[in-house]
Amino acid sequence: MFGYVGYSNEELDELYSALIEASRKDKIGEKYGYSSHDDGFGIAVYTEDNLFHFRSTKPIYKEKLNLPEFNGKIYAIFHALNAHDKDLISPIFEHPFIASNGNQVMYMAHNGVVDKQQLMENLGIKGVYNDTEAALEYLNKNGLNSISDLEDYTKSSLNVIILNLDKKSRSGTIYFKNFYHYKSKSDYLDMYTAVLPHGKAVVSSTLTLYGIDRYARVNTQSMTNLEEIH
């Protein structure tokens, strides 16, 4: 997955192409049994005059979209799925998930597994939920600053990218968080940031092997505003 904020359709397309190739052949993940990400993909892009949200169960490397030409500042999340629960493969359950309240609209993509049942019990909700969807419900109820609470529910990793849209100001923000338990898999679970000529990006590890350099490993477990990286 990756998040991007900037002004370049070309940079966005380069990241998209890198995600396609990383999903087709996960050169790092294959060491741990994750050779490809073929359970679908999703996109959320926000600009001053566009809000584009797309989800598909087709592998991202079999259905590359012709994205519109975005104008102005671009906020984007792209995610390719290797589903933990294969029973929940559907456009309904593809990332990014969406939630809203009176103050904001949030789109969230997540790599890893959190304890869905405990989250649902905490929230007092029932029904069919993906674990990421339940985590987003928690944030929607308790606010973005509660994201550190989700560490207590994390089974593997809480690698998250969030597109937050403020309803009052109409402004967008990309946040990310890189938290995980399995230090032996740090080469796979680490996230990376990049300062590009016309924007900034945060990416999952394998994307750094597919054509875009200038990456730095994320060295904090705190939620971070992508625009504030250097």
C-alpha cells in the first residue's frame, strides 16, 4: 500500500505502477509466505474538485485503472489486499474503508491483523465486520488521537494509512502509523517515506524495490502527518 500527498499525477502513477509490481511478486513477503497480493485492491483520492473511491476484488495487476487527471493538490491512498479472512473477499470489504461523523470523513487502509472480536465487544456492535473496518469504527467513535489504543488489539501489525477529510475546512490530511510485534519480520513490516520532487509518499516495504528510490525507513510508532516528514 502507499499514501501520497502532492501535485504530480506522474508521481502518483509511478507509485501505482510500483504497487502493481509489488503485488504481482512480493519479493520481501515471499520469504514469509506472502508471494502475491491478489485478493483485490482499492483507491481513495481527494482533490479540491474530486473525491474518487474505487474497490475491486480483481488483483491490482490484472485491472489497472485509467485514472482521471487530477488537478491541484492530491491526497491518495492505494491498497492491494492479501486477505487474512478469505471469506470476506468482496468489494464491500476491500480497503480503503470509509467512516464519517459530524466533523470528518476518514478512509483507512491497513496491513496486519487486529482483534476484531474484542474491538466489536468494546464498541458494542454486532454483525459482519472486517478487522480493519472495526478498527476504523473505533477511530470514528473515539477520534484519531485514540489510534494508539489499537496497539492493545493488534495481533500482528498496525500499519495504517488514513486519508482524513475535515468537513468544515474541506481540507485533507494523510496520516500513517507503523506498529508491529514481530521484530523478526522487520524487513517486511517496516514502512518507508520519500520526499519526491512534487510530493511526499509513505509506502510498504516491497514498493521500495520497484523503481522509486529516495526512501527512508519510518523510525516512529506514533501517528504522523505525511506532509510533516523531511
